[in-house]
Amino acid sequence: MKPFEEAWTAWLDDQLTGRELSEFLASLPDKPAAEAEKAEAKRLGGLLRRELSAHSMTNEEFFSHQLREKITQETPKPTRAGARQTVTSTWWSIPRLLCTGAVSLAIFLIFTVAVMRERNPAEESQYLSQILNARVDPVVSPNATVSIFEVKQDRVTVLWTEGLQSLPADYAAK
Amino acid sequence: MDRSLALVIAVTLIMTVASASQAAETVWSGLVMAENVAQPQPIPPELTRIEGSLKRFFGYNQFQVIGQSQKLLRTGQEDWLATSKFFGLHVDARGESHAGYVLNLKLYKEKELLLETEAKLSKRSPLVIKGPQVGGGQLLLVLVVQ
């Protein structure tokens, strides 16, 4: 004998006949409710069969094919005009950036050069020591000359004298 | 609150130290004998920063200090003397500016004035004066703001 659930399912599918059907119907506690439930199940089954069969796929290839078709339909084909438009928009954005950068750089350089030119003389005069004037006693060293070197690289200023009176080595004493 | 107070104190200290260091600076002035010798002595520490320049300009391999003076300048109006046995360098500071000091320099051989010059000594730039030939060497006058 089939268990109740199995017999219930078979009854819903109209698979019970003869003695099995009569025994099952006798075992139902509320026959009208069971009949109503069976009718509802049949109606739902019919609905599901109807709806699902419309979207059923036969195989994977068909599904993939359908999918590719869909993608192809939805992707717009690039026309010559469209391509030109795309290129044009890219061409405009990059040159604009380049132009902006170049102009900014040029302005920066102009101002930098201007400021440096203005500041350099003052900075150098502050940076290096300066000889304002120099005088050698013409009586003691009549042929003496003086010249000035400013070595910016070494930050040293040199007053260079020539023709001063030469002295013996004794004068090197501490 | 504590952080702000600490910051204010730190800034004040830095400014105080900075202004103090600006107000008082030391000028080193030296009479230097430059010579070429077989075994040169190490250069004095005061001349280390300009060693390369001295050797390149004057062509000597030994520089020895025969007289020197270190003067702490507070007003920029001080004067001082650096002397050796025969030479004397009189330095008369005649004012301080942001760039340095205006100095009147007089080189004496005993009591005889050999050279007089007026210079603006920058705080970042040493001043070197080529003096007379002494024996096989050369007398140099060097002034450096330390």
C-alpha cells in the first residue's frame, strides 16, 4: 500500500484507479475540501505549464545564440560619422590640456625670469663681500696696482694687489 | 590649549635665538703667510672653508696664521687690531646692514701704512686681500664672519 503522500500526489495526477482510488477516497477525512484542493492544484499546474513552456530553451547553443543576437541588436554599430565624432572629441580634450599646460608654463617662466632678473643684482651684492675702494701708499709702493675679483662660485671676494714693496722672509715672523 | 602654549613658547624662543644670533656676530681677521713648502702644515681651522679657493687663487700649498683677532660685534661700530711681529691690520667697523658690515681696513708694516681699503664684509662671503711678498711667500689678509 502506498503511503498517504504518494497516494495524494497520484490522486492529484489522476493516476489512481480501481481499488486504490476507492480506498484513498475512503481515507480522506474531508472529501469536498480535498476535491477543491485537487481542482486548485490542477489549475495551477495548467497555468505553470502554459507560462513556462513559452520561455523554455531547447539547448545551450540556442540560448547562447539568442543572447548574442540580443547583444548585437542592442550594441549600436559605429558609423563613419560616429567614429569621426569620437575622434574629434578626444582630439579636442587632449590639445586643450596641452595648451593649458603650455600657457601656464610660459606664464610661470616669464614671471620667474622677470623676478630673478629683478632680484639677482641685489642678492649678489648681499651675497658677496664687496671692495668699496682701495688705496696703496704711492710713496712706499709707487708702481702698485689693485684689482678686485668676486668669485661667485666660491663666495669669496679677493682684493688683488700687484707691485707692493717686497719684504725679506724675516717679516713672516709671528 | 597646551599645544598652543608650547607652540607660542617655541616660536618665541626661536625668534629670540635668531635675533640674538643676528645681533652679535664674530668677525675673524687674520694675517696669513702663504708659502710653498715640501711638507705643508695642515690649514688652520679658520681657513678650512676657503682652503680650496686660497690654493687655487694664490698657488701656495701652506697657509699659516701669523696674527689674528676674533671680535664679537654687537653694535657694528667696533674697531680692533690683528697683529704679527711686523704687521698690523687695523679694522674699523663703520656700521652693520642686513648684508654685512662696512669695514675700513688698514695694513701696517710696523708703523708704515701699506694699504688702505674700505669693504663691505658679507656674512656669507669671506674677504681675502693679497698683501706684500714676504720672502718666498705671500702675506694675505683674511676676514670671515663666523
